[in-house]
Amino acid sequence: MADNKKITLLNSWISPFGIRVRIALAHKGIEYDYKEENLSNKSPLLLQMNPVKKQIPVLIHDGKPVCESMVIVQYIDEVWNQKSPLLPADPCQRAQARFWADFVDKKVYSLGRQLWITTGEALEAAKKEFLDCFKLLEGELGQKPYFGGETLGFVDVALIPFYLWFSALEHCGNFIMVEECPKIVAWAHRCMENDCVSKTLPDLEKAFGFLMEIIKKQRADK
């Protein structure tokens, strides 16, 4: 059985992409070895297991690497498919879930990074584009408790690590997320009621301090 094979995760505590994988593993109740990576001095194991991108996260299952966070999450869902599915059974719904997860990767994270280095006259335009992105997500969420419906799903796992960025982005963009996108904030709070999320995400204040240091440095280097 796949469950009996050794599982190792190479990751960094603050990485939202690695947090996705940790949430998926916790959601499935899978035990694994965790190896914290120093991204300024990457381990030989990381370079060996992901020689193309040399990035985290990497899931090593029975000695074989799986790379890219949402690829790993889907792999976890397919291999440990006996309980707590993250992707729906219906092919059309599965395709929609993959579409929105891709939207999160290509829009949410990129616009978030752009917002935290933008200053001056360009800030308002960057903030509007960022918030418009979340309003689209609110439309997709609709009246459902989760993007996955009644339970945590693939898109929820893709997006909830971004909750760590909310306070830093509010600070940079001079807005209050709950006023701009109340449905998303309520959704995030529901996600945090799940142990697989609340016990995986790092302390929000610690994350805020760490991110503000990164933002300060990136703005200084701009």
C-alpha cells in the first residue's frame, strides 16, 4: 500500500506553496517526515530531488520526488483516495476546480507580490486590480461555505495559505480586507475551523513580521 511507503516533505515554514501540501497531508491524516530548507543555502537533497527548478516544496514518496505544490496536492488526493477527497468526482467540476486553482496561482499570488512593492501613484491601480481579483473569487464562492462545496476542497487548499498575507497587504495597500471582500474573510475563518488548516498555518503575527521585513527589503531594492 502507498500509505506504508516513506514520505518526506522538503519545505520552508513561511512558504504558502508548501503550506498547501501540509494542509493536504493533514486533511488526509498522512504522517510524514518534515525537512525545513534554508533557501539561501539549499540542501543537496533538494537540488537532487528538484534539479530543474531547485524550489520547494518537494514531496518525496518512496524515494521518488513530486514537485510543484498543486501537482503534489493532486497527487496526494489520487494516491490516498480512500477518504476526504479534495477534487470532485465529476469531470466537469474537477476541471473547474483546476481552473480556479490555476487562477489563484497566476493572479492572486502575482498581484499580491505586485501590491507589496508598489508605491506612489501606481498603488491605487494595483490595489484595485488585486481587490477585483478577490471579488471574482467571491462570485465563484457564492453562497457555498467552501469553494469545494460543503467541505474543504482543492481550491480552498490552493487559496487559504494566502490568508497569511492579508495583514501585510492591508498595511501596504491601506485597505481593510473584511470591508472590501467580506465573503472571502468569512470563508477564511471557516477554513481556520478545520484542524488541518489551523494547526498547519504558522502564527499570523510571526508571519506578518517576517513578510513586512521582506516587503521593506524589496521596496528598498526596487
